[in-house]
Amino acid sequence: MIIPSQDGVYIDIQVQPKARRPGVRGVHDQRLKIGVVEPAKDGRANEAAVEAVASLLNVSSGTVSLVAGKTSRRKRVFVRGIDPDQALRLISAAIRASDPG
């Protein structure tokens, strides 16, 4: 799910457009599952997913880039300037918080 890079991390995500409740939904097929209320139309769900990742990692949305999966629910984003350990801690905390049980 998190792939370290020299300048940041790549994160594999699964986006659920038109979700009733936005935010982290857990893990699906070893991808971070993120719900967004925006539809998968005109790139709106992609933009919302980038914003959600930025918010989750406490970085500006300008440091998050969609690098693969523009027309798919399965995407890869690159987050510039974040430490892999920090990203893992924040993502793990969000996954734990999203677990209803």
C-alpha cells in the first residue's frame, strides 16, 4: 500500500465515488480505501481523493499527485516530502479509527 521513494511515498488507493460518508473506509485488496462524496465525473472524484489523502497526511494538496488510475477506482498517488514511517503511522491511525468494531 505504501511504497517508499527518494522524495516521498507512493500510496495505492481504492476510491469509492458517491460515498454517503467521506473518508478512510479501511483496506481493500491491499489498498487504502477512501470514500468521496463527489461522482466519478469530470475528474471530481480524483480531485476529492487527492484532497482526502492530503488531509489524512496533514500536507498541502499540492504535494499529492495522481500518478496512475485516472479512470479507474484503483489509483496510485505520490506524496512528495513525507517520510514513509510518518505516512504509515497516520494511515494506520485512520484505518483504526474507521473500524466500527
